[in-house]
Amino acid sequence: MAESILFSLGLGVGTFFFTQSMIQLFRKIMEIVWKFAESYTGYYS
């Protein structure tokens, strides 16, 4: 019984940290894409 509680707790924490790192990675990618788009449109305007 205690093992299943620990397992679900560990799974929850793992999912939380995985989601957090995915969000940070996505933000970083969007930041890079945004900078590329800005410089790209900057050349044409």
C-alpha cells in the first residue's frame, strides 16, 4: 500500500518537473524563433 502511494507521488513529482522543463524549453525556442523573425523582417522593412 505504501509503495503505491510513493509510486504515484514520485510519478506526480516527475511529471511536474518534466512539464516545467518542457515549458522552459518551449519558451526558449519561441524566444529564438521570435528573434530570428524580428531580424528577418527587419531586413525587408
